[in-house]
Amino acid sequence: MLLRQAGRIATNRTVAGVHFPADSIAGATLGIALGRYLVGRATGSVSCKELVFDGRGIGRENFDPTLYEAGNIENPMNIDPAAMPNVTEGGNVSFGSHPKSKPFEWLWKLALKEWD
């Protein structure tokens, strides 16, 4: 639901002339990359895949939220970058010697409870 709402807002901002479509696609990519990082820190993963955005050639292509849907809350890292316009998956981002964050873990557990 949130991605569809974001898509609607992104399209409206393009129509209003305050954003280019590439802005919305880049913003979605950034949000997904940060989400991967935060969930990884909350669950104790040692790394996550980076996302690389290249805005060349987007033109008037609009933001399509259905390309960004993760599938389920238990595995938010499974977004297929091949479906995302102008986005490729890069190397691993290491969380260093302290992969788990207690505050993020606490917040993640609260978020999961809301989905039950």
C-alpha cells in the first residue's frame, strides 16, 4: 500500500512540474537501499547488496511502484533490481564487526508485530 501511495504522489509531483520522473525513481532506489541496510542491521545480517542508479536515458518514463514491491514483510531484501528502471545491484556493503543494532532490532520487532 505504501509503495502505491508513493507512486501516486510521485506521479502527481511530475504532473505538477516539481519533479522529473528520474527524481522519483532515484528516490525509490535510495529508499530501498536504506531499507535493506536498516533491516540488515536489525536482523544481524553481516552485509547487504548495494543498489546503483543510473538516470541516463529515463526521459519521461514514469515511476511505477509495482516494479518495487518486495513480496512480503519477512524478506524485504528480495526486490529484483532487474525489474527496476536504470538500477543494478552492486557489491556487498559490509556492516563491519558490529552487524546487529539493538535499537534497529527493537524497532524491527515492533514493526513486525503490526503486520500480524
